[in-house]
Amino acid sequence: MIKILFSFLFLFFQIQVSAQKYAIMTKPLNAIEGIFGLSVERQIYKNFSLVVSGEYINAPRFFAETFQNGIKDGMGLASMPSFKLEGWGIVPEIRYYFKEIDEREVDKVYRNDKKIMGWFIGAYMPIRHYNKVSLDVLSAEFFANATQKDYGSTSWKNKLSLGAGLEGGKHWVWGNFSLEIIAGFAITTGLGRTAEFTFERPVIGEYKVTKELGYLGNFMQFNPRLALNLGVAF
């Protein structure tokens, strides 16, 4: 992973262009998913720019109860589970900007030529390393006169997730203030569709069961991308 990071950084800073344009952006909406980070964008050739984002992941944060309820309903659990996710990520992306012609000019000049602004489409590759992922659940079996509750858990350590995604959006620049909106999605390796859980039951002791992850497996493999990013451009 370190070699991959240095390769991207080398490409990012060594490409020579006649007119270099940059933007440094914060991603406030990502905090809803427990992802915090910054991105740096650089124009590399005419209509193209390269973006590299760094992420710190500590989830879930905002709307945690809604997320946990989604896991509960997707897995058919007896009560709300406890899900925790920690890690970091690098997300390189390439963008193509559609240059807009100023119709008021006789020679039809580009109003956003040599600038990372306007409508764009892009492709990106989320590379995420999950230091630790844990999921604690409660399974209940109903009998005639009682309910048997078994507590179970599963975890992943040093889990690498790779993916590829597409996006579209618009980037505005006013002076040094930068704003962009983005919509897209990525397909990643995620956590998989199933996991082996270790349960505890009095007298019987430990036993293992493979369970469908449902909503959690789908969410970690199909990642929608909705963003409103703020920053500076120069």
C-alpha cells in the first residue's frame, strides 16, 4: 500500500503542464458515513485533471442508529447490532472537464479554458484499508415457554478493499473559493456477502454459524457517492 501511495504522489507532482491549476477540498458530507479527509486536484492536460483524496475512517458516526437498524433488518436480528469500522483510504481519480464556449464572444472563446471548473465526468478507484471491523449481534430462538438468546460476533482485521467507480458533477470557482457537487457510485470488494459468526450459549458453549450480511454486505460493496465539497482554488 505504501508503494501505491508513493506512486500516485509521484505522478501527481511530477507531471509538467503549461498552466497548473489546483484545488484543495474538504468533504463535509462524507462525515455522515464516518469518513474524514481532504482532496487535492491538479490540472494535468487541457480538459483533464487528477484528484487524490486521503481518508480517515471511523464509523458509524452521524445517523449511526439508522445504519445499525439497516443491518438489523437486513440480517433479521432480534435487536440492534453493534457495528464498528476503523481504517484509512486513498482515492485517486481522473476527471474530464467539458469546456463551455462563451457565445457572446465573436471568436467563441472558452470561458473556462485552462481552469478546473465547469461540468465534468470522472472515474475513481477507492483503495481502503480497514484496520478493524467488528459486528456484534444477538440471535434469539423462541420456544414454547422461553426465549434463548445467543450473543455472537465476527470481525475483520487488516482488510483491504479495492474498487472502481464513475461520477459526474460540476465545479465552481469564485476567486479562491471552490465548490463542487458530485454524484456517482463505486463497486468494491467490501466485506463480502457472508461471514462466520462465533456464538456463545450456556451449557453448549461456543458454536459457529455462517450468516448473510444482507444490508451491510450490499452497502460495503455498492458505494453510492453524493458529495458537496468546499475548499480553495489557485
